[in-house]
Amino acid sequence: MKSLLEKLYHGHLHPSENVIPSDPQYTELCQQTSEIIETWKRRLTEEEFQQLEALLDLNAQTHGMELSSIFKYGFRLGAGIMVEVLTGEEDLASRLSSVGDKNQ
């Protein structure tokens, strides 16, 4: 079994692809979403439904950006906490976690 560092180096770590929420409501909400989309597909013209799909795609893209920023913030915070624990320097985690996302 490869170490996490080796997996990271070789590009084999994909948390967003490997993590499925364990909340029981997740499956139910996915099913409801699919049913509602199918309802709108039947109600709308093909052109209108394509516009709805384009809107949903834009929403998914922005949501993905939000998740990426949240992940980076959490990772930075966790690393800051570890550094603070190991060095004893207080408030380091707070300073590190308040650094903004440079890709925004």
C-alpha cells in the first residue's frame, strides 16, 4: 500500500470523487432532484429545458468552487492547528486559516 505522500505525488488522491455523503438523506435528496428534473423536462420545450440545464450547470460550477475553497480553508486550518500544537505558538492556526483563497 502506498503512503499518502506517494498517492499525492502520483496524482491518485481524489477526495471529491471518492467521498460519498453518509447522511441517509443524501440518497433521498438525489432521488427527489432527479424526479423534479424529469418533471421539468416533460413540462418545458426542448429549448427551455436546455436553458434550465445550462443554469443547473452554472450552479454546479459555482458550488464546486465553493467546495474547493472550503476544502482549502479546512486543510489550511488543520495544518495550522498541527503547527500550533507542535510549536506551542498561540494564534498561529487563526492567522493561517484567515489567509484568503488566492485563486478567487
